[in-house]
Amino acid sequence: MTLKDKVVLITGASRGIGRAIALRCARDGAKLALAGRSESPHPQLPGTLGEVVREAEALGGRALACPMDVRSEAAVEAAVAKAASVFGGIDALVANAGALSLRGTERTSAARFDLLFGTNVRGAFLCMRACLKRLKTSASPRVLAIAPPPSLDPRWLAPHLPYTLSKYGMSLSVIGWAEEFRSLGIAVSALWPRTTIATSAMNLLGGEAAVRTARKPEIVAEAAREILLMPPAACTGRFFLDEDVLRERGVTDFSAYSVDPSEEPAKDLFVE
């Protein structure tokens, strides 16, 4: 089984995990609607939608740049309509776009709080709602959110409450959507990395030392592909960790995914 000719809309696709998922789907021959804000180079964060489109097509996929801000209802609706028009529908939504801020209550401004919720919760909601009509007509509809397994452990809430609340908002949406759309055959799942992942954002936050103890985004991408191919009953409503998905497939050596194989990978947030 592959994703050949499946239409996959990926948000936050210009870099990091979103880009890696796009390129992995492209290797299967998927049709990719790549959504994001990065139409032109960012001074600190490399990667643009145009670059990922070219990379994906070089790997055998078809790709379409869909510039949008997930916080804008009009932009989301327009991007989804464009993708569905060009490719004839939408089979899968990967809600990957996210905002990150590891600050406590006192150091989080109202604007920062709104950015977190606007991107992580509202953005995922708007994309889901916009894609629903197309997902209903797909033979194998899938929704995959990059969101953690929810937990009431205070250690995940106290240090960075605004961020945690926004990510848990995505997680609770997965639980709700999985049940709301179960009868329609739309499988809704969540995926989260067991370890930290080497992205440009991580480099800005933690520097080279943090990146050395991280894994490459490709491990998340490989797990995402596996979930998108699972039967609905096997995945809907479930929260997966990337390493666990690949272990079930028989992978036992993960050193190829490590930035520095000599370093022990650091656990990510929300991982017990």
C-alpha cells in the first residue's frame, strides 16, 4: 500500500516536520497541497513553499503551493478550494502548522497567547472544517494532527501553560472529531515525536547542543505515512508516538534518525 495519487493537504509545509512529511508522501507519488506562510525566505528560518514544491516533484509527487495563514478563515477556505479544484478532491489533512512559546503565565502577553491559540487550535479547526466536504467524498479520508497525548500531569502545565493548553486543544479536537465523524469513515489520529526533533525553530531556541540530542524530522514523516495508510479502525481516535509506530513495523535501530548517533536522544515534551 502507498499514498500514490492520494491528495494530501499539509499545513506548515515549508520546513521542519511538515516538509519532511511532504517529501515522504511525494516518494509514494502523492498529490500534495502544501500550505504555509513562507512564500519568501525568512531571515532566520530557511525554507519556502516553492522550494518544497520543487523537492517534492523531483521525488515523483505532484505538488501545489497553497500560501495561507491558518488563522485566517478566508485564506484557509481559498487554499482548500484551490487544492480540491486542481487535484479533484482531498483525501487527507495533516494539521502540522504550529506556534511554540515555552513561557509561563507572567511572561506570556495577550498577543502571544492569541497567536498560540489562533495557530494551534483555531488553525486546526478551520482546516478541518474547510476540508470536511471533500473528505466526505474520499474513499479513504484521513486527518492527522501533530499533537501530544493529553495528560493532566501538572509538570506539563505549570512551566508553559499557554502552549500546553493550545496543544491540548488540538489533542481534544482529535478525540472529538474521531467520534463525531466515525460513522462517515473519516479516521482522525494524532502523532507526536518521542524525542526532540531537529528543526530550525529548535536551533533558535536551544542552539547546537539541543540539536545534537535530537532526531531528524524524517522519523516523524515515516510514522505519519504509516498512520495515513492504516485501516480506520486501527487508528482513529488514537495518539501515536513516532518511535512506537515504527517499532510495530519492525524497526529496532533508530540511529539513522539521530542527528548525532553518539548522543542519547532527548525526550520531547509531553512524553512520559
